Amino acid sequence: MTVGFFKNYANLLQGLTCSCGKVIEFAEFELNIPEPCGQLLSSKFNKIFLPTVFGIIFILGIVGNGLVIAVMGYQKKVKTMTDKYRVHLSVADLLFVLTLPFWAVDAAKTWYFGGFLCVSVHVIYTLNLYSSVLILAFISLDRYLAIVHATNSQAKRKLLANRVIYVAVWLPAAILTVPDLVFARSADSRTICQRIYPRESSLIWTVVFRFQHILVGFVLPGLVILICYCIIISKLSKGARGQVLKRKALKTTVILIICFFGCWLPYCTGIFLDTLIMLDVVRTSCELQQAVETWISITEALAYFHCCLNPILYAFLGVKFNNTARSTLTSSSKSSQKVTLMAKKRGQISSVSTESESSSVLSS
């Protein structure tokens, strides 16, 4: 996250070397810059832009992912592998967006929430950011098995959905939260919440964790998604049967690829370029540094917006899920009407009984 850097740049230049963000941005600063470069402008921009965008993502993410979880919870039929992945993805995205109000307040003002919540929010953020992206890779692998190896893939798909996902998604994501437990803390009288690395090795830690994020959070799942969906597109393009359904599946597949890389590629490109600047691989200037900082802030919000698109891309585009959602909403509305009618009847009965009791007391 880039918030801490823009607010505390002067302190960093004086020797406080640290991670500037929750997990991913890891110290958005240039160690060799002699004076703040566009710090005031960047700070003003982030105080307005980040809280606004984080608020929008929070609302959309809560509504979309909450609805998916509610529909899956009401569903009484046996859940398919796709449904299980939807639940995993929605839980990860929902928990992720729950951390955004904290970072919105931090960007607008300062960190008010103390040390314990600082570490907790970092851990929840990291866990669900990584798990969400890795689950997308698992969904693409599941669709690859279901379409390309449709006849003999059922056992493999069940194994992936029921067991492997915990070992290959949630466990690695949990392990990746260890740096938050070690380095995340609130500093400067508890007004800053960020990763604080040892001064002598701050640059090394920052670079290592940035490349870790790019590799684990984008390159590896991106390769799985791209390879699986390209094979699926090749498979669906062959044959003459079911052309209408195939065209719809092809369109959906292309949309999934574009959305993933469109959301994450600009942000990862920005932090990669900023890391090269930190390592003096790329010569910098005030204009370039300020442009990179603004680029990271904007593309970071775009990357987070993907958790709002996931319910639409992986749930509401599906015909079966839409039918389940309609039936769930219909049944819930009918049940609420029944409850209302029963309540009215009970109210009438209770009023009649009360009147008879009062009349009997008066007559006595």
C-alpha cells in the first residue's frame, strides 16, 4: 500500500526505513533522493483519491460477494465444484474488502486503531489478497479439466476442490502473512501502521517482498490462467456442434483473461518499475518519481477493483447461478410473506383473547 509513504516521506529520508503499505507495496520510497519530490502533491492526491475509491470498492465488494455467499448458503442441493470455488473466492474477497475502510481512514487522516489492529488488518489483507488470486488460477484449472478432459477428470476435480485448494491456496497465503506478524506495527506514537524493517537491511527486505508479490500474486497465477484459458479457447474453437454455446463460452473466457490482466498488470508494472528505480537500475528524476507514485496509487485501486468484478465474472454470468439466485430470492420473499401473514393472524388472535379476558374481568 502506498499510503504510508506519501504521509511520512520526510521521516523516511531521515533514516526510518520501512515498508510503506500493508503487504504489497513495501516501502514506496527512493533512498537516493536528496529531498522530497512532489510529496505534497502526491499526499493531497491520495487523501482524496484513495478513501473515495476504497469506499466504492468496499460497498460493491460487500454487496456482490455477500450476495454470492448468501445464495450459496440458501442452496440446499449438493454443491458442484464450481460452487465450492465461488464460496472460497467470495469469502476471500469479502474479507479483503473489510480491511479497506481502515486503509481509507489511514490515507485520509492517520492510523487511529492501535498496534493490535495494525497487525490484524495487515494479516487479513495479505491472506485474502493472495488467496483470491490463487483461487482464480484454481478456477481456470478446474474449467480446463472440465472442458478439455471432460470424460476422465471428475476425480481430479473433486480432489482439487475438496483438498488441494487448502494446501495450494490457503496454506501458502497463510505462510505469506508471517512477514506481517514479524514486521507490521504502528509507529510514531501509533499514528503510522506499516511494515518496519531493520534499518541496515531495509532495501533488501523491500525488494525481496516486492518481487515475491509480483511472482506469487501475479506471474504464477497469471500463467496458469492464460495457459488454461488459451487451451480452452483452442478446444472450443474446434467442432461444429453447439456453436451458440461455444461462442458464449469463448466470449466469457476472453473477458476473464482481459479483466485479470487488465486489473493486475498495470499495478505490477508500476511496482516493478519503482523497484528498479530503488535499485538504481533506472535513472530517476522528480517528474518520473512523481509519475510512478501516482501511477501506483491509481493502478492499485484498479487492481483491488477486481474483487468487485469476481462475483459478476464467476457467479452472475453463470445461468445456473442466476437461476439459483432467483429461486433463493423468490423463496425468501415467499417465506417472509408467510411469516408476516402468520404474525398478523397471531396479532388478531392475541387481540381477541385480550378483549375476551378484559371483558371477563369487567363482568366479574
